[in-house]
Amino acid sequence: MSEHKHARQQVDHQPAWLAGFYTFLDRPLRVWARVALLLLVVPLLLHFFHPLWHIGMTAPQYPAGLNIDIYSYKVVGGHEGHDVAEINELNHYIGMQTIDRSQLADLDWLPFAFGILVLLALRVAAIGNVRSLIDLVALSTYLGAFSMGRFYLKMYTIGHTLDPKAAFKMEPFTPVMFGQKQIANFLTEAYPQTGTFLITAALTGFALVLFWHLFAGWREWRKGA
């Protein structure tokens, strides 16, 4: 009884603004926020139909270039898929790992993770409160940052595990992720594609909905104060 009474006294003596904030967290979302969340689910779903990243290579012997588009669940080569085999043959020459979906298997969780994010966003839009919206934004921010980190780590690993017995010796390197980079006689380039932009738009939208919800709550608190 004494511990319960002590805990209750601590709650009773918390600042009024803090008690008001806790109450605000349990408020149901505004109608416009629910509609916005439903609309933001659309780009999350559409990203499955578009590549996340593009990697291209050009050289004097390949004037038309070699291209790879990376989706969240597959790798597609240019020239009707033939570019993947051609790039892997070149990679074998310098002792680099094969670039295909099996080598990117540690990214297989991406479709499931974004699928769960879609379901969570729908749940928040239907029955969520401000607290659940904060959880959604925190999870989506972590997922976006972790995905980019894993992608960079994979690219770094591919370029730093060269076979020492390869026909052509090269210093370990990290393949370019943004922009252009000269590697031997190849000019390589890599850029985010439509799928990444769709995901970024959705995750940014989640954060903006939360920001405006918090801003509206702050204005109400100021008026009440």
C-alpha cells in the first residue's frame, strides 16, 4: 500500500504540462491525419513495382553501357537481362563476388519489413492515437536508416573481399552508391530510382503528419495556458 501511495503521489505532483502531454498522446488522431496516412500507404505499395537503385558501367569496349536495376526482391539487368551475366564475368576477372539476387539475399527481409510497415500504417489510420503515430514514425525512420546502412555494408563487402588469385589484381574498393566513380577503365555510376523516392516520400509524409499533429497540440496547449 505504501509503495502504491508513493507512486500515486509522484503522478499527482508531476508538472501540469507533462500531465497534459501524456493526455495528448492518448488522443485519437484527427480525421485529416487518418486520411493522410491512408494516402501515404499508396507510394509504399507502389515501390514494389519500381527499382530502388540503378548501377551502370561504361567503357570503350562497352559504349552502350552495362546496367543493373535493384528491386527490393530481384535484380534486373539491362539489354533483356544479359548485362547481369556480362558484369559478373568482368567481376570474376578482378575477383569480385557475383552480383545477383542470391548475393543480396540478406536484403530479402525488405519486402516483408515494408509490408509490415504498410499494415501498421493502416492500423494507425484506422484506430490509432498520437502515441501510435509516434511509434510509426520511429519505426519507419529506423527502417529507412537501417536499409541504407545494410546496402552500404553489402557494397563495401563486395569490393573488399576480392579473390587474391584473380587474373587482374586491384586494390580493394567500395563501389559507388551515389554519383560516378572511375574503376580501372570503367566509369561506374549509381543513383536511387523511383522505388526509393516513393519510400522516401511515404516516410517523410509520416513525419510531417506527426509534426503537424504535435504543432496543433502545442497551439491548443498555449491557448489553454
